Amino acid sequence: MGPTITQRELRNGSGEIMRRLDEGESFVVTRNGVPVGELTPLRRLRFVSATSVTEIFRTAPAVDAQKFRQDLDDVASQEIAPRG
């Protein structure tokens, strides 16, 4: 985890701590010297350009469509009847 901060530091320095969270830093919060919680940044979805995705898939292995379909059929039922 990240650095330890006291409850008082969290209260008095919340702006700075929020900025550091936004930059990806995590914290352990203590009260009377005892750890009581963790502050971690949320995982954010990041935009990936079409060029990047195209480059990634350009080097990906080829997919055998018939084998892929067979693999799906082996594990997924095509029955229309409702389940359970």
C-alpha cells in the first residue's frame, strides 16, 4: 500500500491528498496509530485510439471461425426452453 496518514492529516490536508489520489497514489489512514482504512484511486477507463487497437490486433493470432463456433457450441446451449 502507500504511505500512512493520520485521520487529522486526512481532514486538514484533504485537498492535497485528493490531488495525490488523482495522480494514482494510495494511502493507509490511521486513528491513534491504528490502521483503519485504505484510500485508493478508482480505476478509470482510458480512451484507446483506433490506431492503437488496430496495431494490437494486427499482431494477434488468427482465429479459426469454425473452431471458435464449435468451442461455443460445446459450452453454450442453443435450446429455447427457459432455464430452471
